Amino acid sequence: MNPFDAPQPESPFTEPWQARVFALTVAMNEAGHFDWPDWAAVFGRHLKGTRDGAGDYWRAWAEALEEMLARGGVAEGGEVAALAERWQAAAHATPHGQPILLENAAGQG
């Protein structure tokens, strides 16, 4: 049997941002900004009560990461929210098929 014909596992990510927030979390841990037991406790608290599967799971993940970044003095919640808004504005201002650049968020920042 050709290994390329084997069934491929389903991706744990349904949106590209989910893979990015996962990778960022791993990178922040590897850089020593927090350890996994602390991360697991914060993530578990954010995950409690989620209902819609992957969407809620990854939103809880992102919220937990924001909290860990604020706790560690890396970025405050307001900074993260402001940057997220700028990226959204840049995405809306960018023509389809073009790279999204933060500087496309005209009047933001």
C-alpha cells in the first residue's frame, strides 16, 4: 500500500487562526513565559461551560493565552484587543487574495 493513499487524520483546527493561537501558545511556553501546569489551570477555567465544540474550545484557548500574556507582563488584555481590532480592520481593507498587512488598517493605531 502506498503511504500517500492511507487515510489522513482529521485536522484539529477548523480555522487558520486556531492553528496560529496553538503555535503561539507553544512558542510562549518554550520561551519560558509560562509553564504547562499553570497554562492547564487557566485554560481549564476558560473552557468550563463551553458548548459549541471546536469554536468554543479555541476561543477559550485564545482567552487563556491572553490571560497568561497579561499575567506574565508580555501584553495587557487591552493591547491584545486593540491589536486584534487593527488586524480585523486591515483584513476588511485588503483586497481578496492579497496578503493582509497591518498597515492596511487605515486610521487605526
